Amino acid sequence: MTNEHGPDETQGTNKSRDSNEASRKPVRRGVNRLTAALAAGAIVLLGLGAFALLPHPIGEPAAPKADVINAAAQPVKPTAPRMLEAGAPFSFADLVERVSPAVVTVTVEEKANAQQAFNPADLPEPFRHFFDQFGAPGQQRQMPRKAVAMGSGFIIDKSGYIVTNNHVVDGATKITVKLPDGREFKAKLIGTDPATDIALIKIKSPKALPIVEFGDDRQARVGDWVIAVGNPFGLSNTVTAGIISSIGRNVGNGPYTDYIQIDAPINRGNSGGPTFNIQGKVIGMNTMIYSPSGGSVGIGFAIPASTIHDVIDQLKAHGKVARGYLGVLIQSITPEIASSLGNKDMKGAIVASVVPNSPAAKSGLKAGDVVLAVNGKAVEDSRDLTRRVAALQAGTHAKFSIVRNGDAKTVDVKIGQRKEDQVASNSPGTHGSSAHDTVKAMGLGLTAVTPDIRRQYNLDDDVDGVLITHVDSNSDAAEKGLRSGNVVASVGNVPVRSPQEFSEKVDAARKEGRKSVLLLVIDANGQHFVAVKIGKS
């Protein structure tokens, strides 16, 4: 009989092998349990927030301090975790021992009413009698209150700079930082960036502070191990491990961050805590979770280290973040839009409108331009372009590689500074007379925009094009969301002012073999491009 050691093994050798096999069974069961523990599902998005404690009267005795771990003052050279030791599964213990001294608890006293009305009449009789002994029966009492919340943070500089989430310290009147070795410090708020939910605080220490280092999140891959350290539910220095589940997640939390999704369990209070790779370097900051109940179900999101690094550099220097401003409304190039432009493999962002007197308008960018690259670096989509522009310094010049009506061009733009209230708006059109007739094309009923139409549909004076009066419910236009009352400003990036012009442009696209045509549509939300199938004539 043949086995893994060959056909000529003796009985004694087989016995030894059976003994080794038995010793490995607990290891396999342990690995199976670890694998099962990493599976999770989720259905609800929940902002992680700081771990909020119930308000309590001022002067109430504080909870007894928990025992703390003595930690080394300085980090040592990163080493990978032990992958196998004494026949047991690998351990993160060395890594955790090295990095956890720099992960801190951030306690915040939040803005709250100094007095909170309390009516003894709301209490049951025995307790009501007790309160009535100290004043007129039934009289409301004013109870001094304060609100306290907790989160996490990590020290990035020996001088005392600490990174945490903006929502952890938002509205704080006092910030206290506690290290794992028991030391406590009053922290100063250096600056915040609500757009990325990043905050920078600082403490002063007469002794050396432990620190952690940033890693390159752009080298991280789905399936890589990660370790999360933080302060969930007020339990300091809690460590969890998992893998990167996805990269570049857009969870609708602003245009400047593509989140790292991890399955390492994180909970309320983990906000602001670091996510480490197996070299012990910070590749993200725990920020939010998906959860049906508020607790971890294995889907968490971390702000990438590259985003954090760029933001804190500005917070250190200026206390706030100044982002570049272009002055356009943009869309991603979908496969249908790319096909309508004659290049199904095209990527980038298409300019839907240009803000008057903006840097884009002054440089000559126009609606319909497709931005392919900024300073020679390819643009993937609209979010990528937004982040690229935001990262540019106001007053500098940038080269935008564009395609306009099929021709490649380079446009030099002097970047402006974005203000929080700056938003894209519709670009002005050229006023002119249009025919007073109607036509049907692509399942759309169309009419010219006349003064009467403007009054009837409450259209702004700067809106020009053809008005959609009817949409066939079985048409591709209906599926793409076009509605009666929308205005089509251009067809194939060429302005149209009459239904006849619309039909001519569609017919021309059909003769060129196009299966769809690009429409610039104006509705209540502004203007955007829609690729609509042409269909048969």
C-alpha cells in the first residue's frame, strides 16, 4: 500500500506518522474556526462615530481606572508576524506589542446645555417624595449636565501630533488623550477637515512618545491581512484582525475619499483608530461600518493613509485644507457615453457644464470636453478627476489633456481655491430665435424653447435647446430617465436650437453607424450627459 512516505515504510514509521497526524488535528480545527470567523454580511450603513457615554452630573465620581500595559517608548524596526511557531497558527503578537503603545484613547467633553430641566413629578411616588424634601413640591430642578464621548487616535510624530476622526472631536470643549501606559494629556485641536473626516490634535509630553509610521495603501491588495487597534465601547487597546475585502469603495461620503473595506471587526469607539498592514505600518484609519444593529458584522471602512497624509500636512501648516478649484460639473465616461463618442474604450470625465468666470471658463474648457489626463496622469473617472483637482495648489498651473469633438487638445488652467459654498452651475447659452414647430425622434416629442415655453415651464433665461414634451414609455430615453419638461441643449456635443436640428444630428449619427447619441440634458438638478440609443429610422 502506497502512502505519502513511500511504499516501503515499516510499521513503526506508520505509527509515528499517525501520532503526528493526530497532533495536527487541533491545528486544522483552529484554522477552520478562524476561517469561519472571518465571514460576515451587512445591510445598513452606519457612521461609526465616537463611543458616546450617557450624560452624567458634574462632580459624579469617575469610573475606576483599568489596569494598563507598560509599553516601550519608541517603535522598533518592522518585522512580519511569526507565520508558524511550535506547530501553532501564526501570531500577530509581536506586531501588536510594537504598535499598540502609540494607539490612544481620545475622550471628548462635548458642547451641551449647562442645565437640563428635571421635573420630580415624572418620578414614581417614593422617589418623588425624596425630591420634594429639597424645595417646593412639584418644582422643576435644573440639573447640571455634561456629555462625554470616546474615540481612538494614533501618534504620528514624537512632538505629539495625533490623528483621529473629525466626528470624534467635532463640537469638543475639552479633549483628553490617554496612552496605554496610563499617562493622560490635555490635547489641543490643530485643525479638522470635515470633507474627509480627518482631524489633527496635539499633546505635550516631557518624555518620549511612541509613534507609528504610515505605509503605502496603494500597494495594498484585496486579500491582504490587516490589523485594527482601537477603543471600542471604551475598551482601550482592543485588537482585531482580518483581510482587505475591497479597495476604492465609494460609500457616498464625499468625493475626496475612496475607502478601504476590511472585515476586521470594528465597533463604536474604534473611530480614529489605525488599520495596520502586517509590516506594522498604518495604511488606513477606521471610520465607519455597515451594520443592521450598530455592532460589527464584518464590513468596516478605513480612510486610506495616502489621503490622511495629504490632509494632515495642510492641517499642520494652516489648520485647514485648501483644495484646488476648477469650476466644472463633470460625469464619468460610461460605456454607452464612450460608444456615442466613437471610442468604446475611452475613460475619463466629461464636462457637463462650466461655471461662468471660473478657472475652467477662463482657460477655455467647454461643456462636452472629455478630460483624459491631468499633468500627464490618466484620469479614470469623475471622482478621480475631482480628487486630482482638489490636490492641486491654488495659483498653480495644470495641463489638462482633453478630447473636443474628436480632436485631442491640451488646455493650460490656472487652478483657483475652492470655497465650501462653491458649486457648479449651468453655463450660459446663446440666445436666439427658434422655430415654433415640433418633431418626434428617438421616442421623444420635442419643441423649440420660445418665450411662451419659458414662462410655461419656468425655464431660466440662459437655458437654450429643445424642450421634451413627451417620452415614449417603451423607449430607451424613458429608461435613461428623460422626462417631459427636460431640455436637450446639445446632440453629440453640438448645440441644437430647434427640433429640426435635433433630428438632423440624430440622422447624421445614424449614417455614421453610431448605435447611440450623446445628449446634454438640463433638468431640475442641473445639466448632465445621457447616451440614448438611436434605434431604427
